[in-house]
Amino acid sequence: MPEGRWSDEELLAELAAALRAEETVPPEVVHAAQAAFLARDLDDELARLAYDSEVDGLAALTRAESASLRALTFVCPALTIELEVTDDALVGQVVPGQAVDIQVRVLSSQDTTVHADEIGGFSIRPIPGHPFYLQCRTADGTSVSTSWITL
């Protein structure tokens, strides 16, 4: 047998080891992955993260202290969602401004709904302690979701 090739027995032993390794994934990780996959609506337009002050600010950081405010911007053709993380809330703006209900979809927790006023302003209290995403439907019926957010 040429060097570097496995015998059938060696290959079967490696495959068996790989299958056993799958069994070692913690159940909470499997549950979280399933919940993350099932929570998404495939018809939603995904608003991609276009700006995160925590990430973008690291490249320009010249002081020892960090910025006191974190800002995130999600964009898609239908709208933009801007978020600022304060001490006790997420303060947001839907652009263009419009009154919409925004579902806060929290992994491993209860979803909540907040209302954006006619100029698009909204706040989320308390700040979700688990990964979450925002979902809303515009006046023309377009459903928009952000990517998952972890603070």
C-alpha cells in the first residue's frame, strides 16, 4: 500500500471516532443552534450590520479608555435600523422614520414587542442578556430582520 493511504480498518476507525465526537456536543449548544435556525423567517429581508462602533472604533482607538457609547447600524434596501447601547436601554431609530412594531427575538428567552413612533424612535428595556435580533414589518409589508446581536 502506498504511504499516506489508510487501510479500510483505519478509515472505519477514524469515522467511528468522528461519530463519537458528535455525541459530545453539549445539549444546550445543540438547543441554541436549533433555536437560532428555527427562529428565522426565510422570507425576511436581512438588514446587514454596516457599522459597529465597538469593532470600527478599535482601529481608530488612540486613548486608553474606551468609548462610553456603543452604536450599531443595520441596513437593507427597505430601511436602516440604528441602535445605541446606553447603561439601561437600547435606544433606536428606524430610517426612514415610520411607526412600526419591532419584535425583539431573544435566544433562550421570551420575545417582546416595542413600538417605534411616527419618526421611527424606539427604546428596548431591559437590554437583552442573551443573543437577539430585531424583526419588523414596514407599511408596504416588507419583513425585515437584523442579524443576531450579542452585547
